[in-house]
Amino acid sequence: MKKTVMVVLISHRHEAATKVQAVLTGWGCMIKTRLGIHQGVEENCSENGLLFLDLVGDDEKLSELERKLSVIRGVSARKIDLEIPED
């Protein structure tokens, strides 16, 4: 059995965040869990952010999601397929 996750690194968060959000909204049915992390609060908020996505769905569509995120300036996305060991 396979588990697919994606790690998305966002630099220039204030510029890229709305574009990333639009892509994630369009592909929302394939995102089982989403966790976003960035450093700082309020006026000291970091320009870099990291998203972890737990994904479901067809591998071809998940690869397209990775591509759509990666073409956004300042965004790097990597899909990771993990094999779950059978007992």
C-alpha cells in the first residue's frame, strides 16, 4: 500500500500565498490533511513557510498538483510516495 505526501516550501509568502491558496482550493478534494508552519508572529512574521499535505487520489493528478504549485514563483513542491510495509 502506498501513502502520498507533499512538502511545499514557500519563499516570499506575502507574494505567493494567495496563488498557493488558489491552487490548493482547486485541488482540495485530494488534500486529506494540511499543516502549515512559519516562524514568527505579528510584525515579525517570516517570509518563508512550509506546508505538509497528506494526499489521496490518482498519481497522475497528484503529479499535476505538484507541477501547478512548482510553477508559482518562490514555491518548491515535492511529492513523496511512501510504501507502507505489509505485516
